[in-house]
Amino acid sequence: MEKQPTIYILASGYNGTLYIGVTSHLIQRVWQHKQDLVEGFTKRYGVHFLVYYEMHEEVLAAIQRKKQLKKWNRQWKINLIEKMNPAWKDLWPDLV
């Protein structure tokens, strides 16, 4: 997978704690989260499962989408995840 602006949602497990991030290299960034190389929220709360992602053509579009999703209520985020990934499967193995 080449570099492409992407927003992603990580979860601690089914219907668990959520984290929304943006990156230009999804594989590298999710790997960093999984290895606890990223200090902060995901490391502290064990949020390591990639449950949703969206690729965008431009960085600014991805950043705007991240800001939009962070303002959503939890149920809207859950609905978004379950539309793409109803079982909350870790999508990481599909990327690598």
C-alpha cells in the first residue's frame, strides 16, 4: 500500500474504547500503535484493533473528516464501523 491520506479508527475490542487518527501511511501507523510505540491514549488504554478506515485523495480532506468524526456521538461512530465491519474484526491482517 502506497502512501495515501487515511483516517482510521482503532478499538480496544468489540464495542470498546475508540481512537480516531489520520495518517499518510496506514500500515506503518497501525503497526506503531500495535507495538505501543505511540505514547498516549492508544498505549494507555490498549486500543490496538483497526476496525475502520477511509482513504482520501488529499491530506486536507482526511484531516477534515477526522475532525468531523471526532465530533460525532459514540453511536454514530459505532454505526459507521458496523456498516463496514459488522463483526469488529481487526482489519490489520488484511492490510499486510
